[in-house]
Amino acid sequence: MQREHLINKLIKENTQLNEELNLLKLNLKDKKTKQTRSIPIRFYLNDKIIRLVKRCIEKLKEKDPISGWFVYLLSITGCRGVE
């Protein structure tokens, strides 16, 4: 009798935990879809801005060679934020 009662109790607890797990998974999926919507629009540089950035890098290399070369390396590797 006690075993049956214990087994029934464990089965009920298992089903409750499965339901909670399913709810948590659904909430997690909702959060993922909301995050993908908030991706910012890509910003592409035009030729005028590229020339301006290159000029600024050359001036920076003249004033502070170490920082200038560092920014130059970032720019040729395509690192965002150089501009």
C-alpha cells in the first residue's frame, strides 16, 4: 500500500515537473525570438567617410605613432568602431 502511494506521488510530481519544464522552454523560446528582433541595422561606410577615416588615421600616426598604428591595424582588419 505504501509503495503504491509513493509511486503515485512520484508520478504526479514527475508530471508537474514536466509541465513546468515545458513552460520554461516556451518562455526561453519567446526570449530568443525577442532578442533576434532587436538586432541593430547594419551601418555601411560610404567612400567619403572611408577617405575621411583614412586621413584621420594618417594624422593620428603623425601625432602619436603607437596609437596611429594600432588604429590602422584595426581598420585594415575590418574592426567596427574605428571610424
